[in-house]
Amino acid sequence: MPQVRKPDQNEPAALSVEQLLRFKKAEQPSQAFWDEFERKMHQRMFQAALERRPGTFRRVFTAFAHSKLFAYATPATAAVIVFGAVVMSPESGNVTAPVATLARSVDMVVQVKAPALNAATASQSSFVSDSLQMNLDNGNFRKVLAAVDMPFASQSGSTRYVADRLGEQGRAGGVLFASTSF
Amino acid sequence: MAFSRAVGQTVETEALNTAQIDEDLALVRSVQEGDSRAFDALTRKYRERIFSIVYNITANREDAADLTQEAFIRAFTSIARFKGKSSFFTWLYRIAVNATLSHVKRHRMRRFFSFENINEEMAPTEIVEVLAHKHAGDRSAGLSELQEKLNEALQKLSPKHRTVVILFEIEGLNHQEIAQIMKTSEGTVRSRLHYAKQELQAFLQDYVK
């Protein structure tokens, strides 16, 4: 005669598929994961913004992004610092886009000293691309510079952000750190 | 039951959804006008939810992180074209789901699992009780085994069935929202959900009634 298993009085009720699926909500990344996520996200958004820019800027950045230096870049590598000057040329009451000129050739990191800028004017400037182009033309840099913790303007890539940050300094000699470590 | 839940949910959350949609739309308009900080706010608001969907479809945390970033970047680079015909989150979820389904299709022969950590405090009590009984009190072993079985079972479903069951049962979206995200009819959503749950019932018979 087959034995019939008696139900275990202590055995909890079985689960439904819906209950089991709710367990999936317990799978959660740590805060460290989100910190790293945000860092990579900004890096990729910066690259995406640059890819929308034509010509030299994109080519130089792409070369940089694939270099070994990029892979090993950390905030600690932000050691090579060169000072540049922002040149502003008022003409008939208009202020042209400022251009940062580097004092000498650099590989990785650039710190630009800027005078106080009018935020409205600066936001319309093409500060970054003009500066890069100028320094590329005169052979003063071999890598692209980028700003630390850079959020990005939707339509104009990094330019608007950098210009706005310069404008926010609100004082003569404001300093913008630009770093390959993002 | 699923239908009544969907209707009830729609009514209860209507006011909340409207406020959320308005808030998102204001942020989108700011991004369109060049305020990048508004996009950071949108990213922080939705990243957990987007990651959860992508992770549950792929069962791979590294792929999920990559695809979640990709979804946000696609949203960012095409936000000028967002006209507000649907809510921002529907638009964003659609981008994420499409990118993930394409990824799954492209890599259907290469499937590696990489599971996320379990936050034990988040595990539902009724599940913990059943597992404690089943594993003689070894709670962690029970939770790890269930995690593996659940992910395996979900991966046995077709990507579209998997997506529907994830959006409905885990993310709590209603049929209409899922239909908008997947660009299909509500009837198809219901049908896929019904079939997917039947399949899961069979795959998970060690745990279910």
C-alpha cells in the first residue's frame, strides 16, 4: 500500500509566481555602482557630444579616447598643469569668443586662468572648440582637454557648460580646471 | 484579477502620474533650452528603474549598466525631437527596451549571467519564511538559489514575453503603459502576460502552488 505523506503542520504555504517575481526587487546595485555609473555616463555623454561636432575636434578626441593614457587616467593624474591666458577682444562694444592659449605643449591636463566673463556672452561663445583648434594649429597640445565632473548642455555639447562655468566665476582670474580624468 | 488591478492602479495613480509628467516635461524643456543639469535630474530620477528593467531582461549586470547608459545617451542626443506626445518616461522606457531587445537578439548565442547583489532586507517576508523552511534556516543559501532559479526561468521566456512580465509584475506598469512602450495592443500585452506566467509557473514548480 503506497504511503501518503502527511502535510507538515509547520510548512508555510507555497508561493505564487507573482510573489516570487517581487523578490526580483531585492536585487539592487550598491551606491558604489551608481557612483561608477555616473562617472562613465558623463564620460560617454561627453564623447557623444563631441561626436556631434565636425572636423578636427572629433578626430583628436577619438584618438585620445582610444589611447592607453585615457584608460589609466584618474584624478591623481591631473598633475601636469599649464597656465594659459584667455584673450578677449572687444570690438565696437562686442566681445568675441574667448580663446585660451597654452604657454607650452601639454599632453594631458590644462588649467586655464580666465578673467571674469559676462555669462550671457560667454554662453554663446565657442570657447572650447576655438581654444582646441587654435592650440592644435600652433602645435601646443597633443591631447584633448575636458572638464572634471562635466554635465553637458544638450544642444551645444561641452562649450556652453565650460563657458557658463567661466562666467560663474564672476571675478578676475577665475580658474577652470580641465582634466582628462573627467 | 490582473485587469482589475490595472484599472485600479490607473485610477489611484492618475493624479500622481499627471504631476510627474508635468515635472518631467518641465525638465525636458529646460534640457532643450540648453540646461544640462536638468538632464542630470532626469537621469537620477529614472536610472534605477531603467537599470532594473534592463537587468531583468538580460540577467547580466555589466550589460545592464552599459545598456542603461546607452539609453540615456540616446535620449540625450535625440531630446530635441521629443515633442511631448507621450510622457517622458514612456519615451525613455521605449528607448531602453528597444536597445535591450536589440542587444539580446544580437547576442542570443552568447548568454552569460551576472547577478546583482541581493538586498536581504528587501526580500518579501513570505518568501523568506518559505525559504527558511526549505533550507533549514540557511537564509542566504535559499535566497541565492531562488535568485538563480528565477533568473533562469525568466531567461527561458522569449524576450518579448519576458519584457511584458517584467514591466507588469516587477515594475508595476499597467497594460496600457506597456502597450505604449512596446508599440503593441493591450490585448497582446494581456495575452503575453498570461502565457508568460503559465510558463513561469511550470519552470518554478518547486516553489509555487
